[in-house]
Amino acid sequence: MQPTYTHIPDLLAQMPDIPPDSILSRTFYQDDGAKFILFGFAAGQELSEHTASVPAILHFLKGEARIKLGSDELDAHPGAWAHLPPHLPHSVFAKTDVIMLLAMLS
């Protein structure tokens, strides 16, 4: 029996246009070990500080953002990647329109 797999040829195409003053999220894959969510932020939008009970990975695909991880403030550009342990306070502020991939690991 051949294992099943998922292939998405263009991840950015999974995100519809981001309306002004909005944040969109779209879960595009989930299994017993992980959940993958695309976030689209209009410029100026913010995901305020919060924590997650599971490890998470942020991967920025498009745009410019400022992220806060614990007490550190960092810039994020396309290609930026961060692993967050459980319960780390974090936030995201979109300087421009941003598309970010969030992986929540279980």
C-alpha cells in the first residue's frame, strides 16, 4: 500500500485577496500531528500578544512584519522562519500586506 501525501503546487494561491483592514486565516491541512494555517494580514493589522499550548512555527511568505517573540522584537521578511515553544508570548504586526504560514505541532 502506498502512503498518502498532500501536494500543493502554489501555497500563495491558497490565500484569497486580503480585504483592507482585515486578517484572514485559512486552514489548508490538518492531521494528528500538525495543523497548517495561512494567515493574510492587511497592512497595519496586528495579531495581539497571545500564547499557544503547543509548539508552533511561523514562516513568512510575503510582505514585511514586526514580530514579538517573548521580549524580543524582530523584523520578518519573506523567508523568515521562527520556532516557538509552547506558552511563549508572541504577536505579529503587518507593516505591509503579509502572508504567513503557521504550523501548530502536536
